[in-house]
Amino acid sequence: MEGFNHSRVSEFVLLGLTDSFELQIFFFVIFSIFYLMTMFGNCLILLTVLSTSHLHSPMFFLISNLSLIDMCLSSFATPKMIMDLFAQHKTISFEGCISQIFFLHLFTGTEIVLLISMSFDRYTAICKPLHYSQIMSQNMCIGLVVTSWIVGFLHTVSQLAFTLYLPFCGPNVIDSFFCDLPLVIQLACIDMYILGVFMVSTSGVIALISFLLLLTSYITVLITIRGHASTGSSKILSTCTAHFIVVLMFFGPCIVIYVWPFTNFLVDKILSVFYTIFTPFLNPLIYTLRNLEVRTAVKNKLHNRFVK
């Protein structure tokens, strides 16, 4: 055991996104803008929902929690990636690498369950409107959010329980801008291909099953809308469309990366940028621009703020 402890690498080298200086400048500007706008947009939605009484409904309660998770998901690796763009030696400590894996799977696992909860909320509102207030009670909403964090925590612990005890004695180069399970497992000093594929694919299968469950839910809602055409159908369709866009953007990259691990690292790198940077940025835009109530409340808050 002593030899094992001494042989463990103390840090990992991150290759980042590119070696081109011009692209590094471009990525620095773009990702900095995206990150700042992501934090601002999600903070604005979160504060607006909390401070506006008529937005204290199950749907907006879940949306505000999605904004919180998106801020966390955007922050676990993006700030370091931005700072590392101009660093000659992009390194991360072993503890920092494990922390990134922990938070990545915590936030993605939590968001998966929360997106399922949001689809359940829309399904109940549209398919069971007379029982909506009883089903989506305050205790139910709190329970769904707490459950999402518990599931996320259990998921990330299950992913790290075995990884922590793997022998890492070199090499220590990760071809990405942050630590992720498929990349780190390959650096173990033992043959981890079969077991690694099984461990990583488990996350992919969970994401795929969750996506199919969500797809079924939205198809049911769309069939219900078609069978009960009314003036409110376009609004319901717009809301469900926005939710499904978020689901597709979030689950698509996760399914590709984790169902077929250890395949094309360039594709995985691009997809990782998508769901860690672009999706948290687009969520507030989708929910703000496509929802009149949130848009009006945000305008009122900003107006009152600047008038004062």
C-alpha cells in the first residue's frame, strides 16, 4: 500500500481545446462572454421568480432550480478552462480532477431528474388539469427538487467509489479541458477497458432511458393538445417545445459521450463544450424569451431597478 501511495500521480496535464494562439484568443473572448451572460441570465431568472409573487407556481419553482443547477454546471470547469487558455502548462491536481468529476456527475444527475420533474409538471397540468393543484402541491415540488439532488449525489458517489482506488502511476495527460470519467479511467495503470466501458456506459444508459421517458411524456402531451384544440394550445405547445429543446440539447451530448465511450475524443471534446457552456447559456434565453410571464416580470424588475 505504501508503494501504491508513492506511485500515484499528484497532478494531471490538460491539453485543452487547441494549441493555436489565434483560436485561444477567440475562445477566451467567446467563452468569457458566454459564461458571464450565463451567470447573469440564470441569476436574473432565479431572483425574478423568488421576488415575484405570481411566479410562485410549480413550473417556475422548477425553472428557478434549473437555473441554479445551470449556474453550478457552468462553473465547475469553465472558469478554469478560460484561465488555462493562455497557460503554457495546463495542470490540475489529483484532488481537483476528482472534484471536477464529482461535481460534473452531481449536477448532470441532478439536472436529469429535475428535467423529468418538469416534464411531469407539464404532463399533469395538461393531461390532469382538475387534479393539478393537488398533485403538484408545495410538498411535492420540494420533494421533487430534494429527490433530484439526492439522486445526483448517489449517482456521482457510485461513479467515484471505484475510481478513487484505481492506481494512477502515469501517464497523466488528459486530452480535454476538464476531467471526465472516460478520460481519467484510461490513465489507470491497470487494464480498465472492459470495466471502464461498463462503468461509463451505465451513465449513458441512464441518460438514454431518461430521454426516452421524457420523449414519451412530451408525445403524450402533444397528443392531448391535438385532441383538445383551444386558444391556449399554442401557448402550451410553445412551453413544451421550449422544454424539449432544453432536454434535447442536454441529453444529446451526454448520450453520445457515455453510451459510446473511448471512441472519438475530438467529438467528445466538442460535445463537452456544448453541454457545459452552451446549454446553461441557452436555458435562460429559452425560458425568458419564450415565456411572456417571465419576460414581463424581468422587464418590470429591471425597470424598477433603474428607475430607483
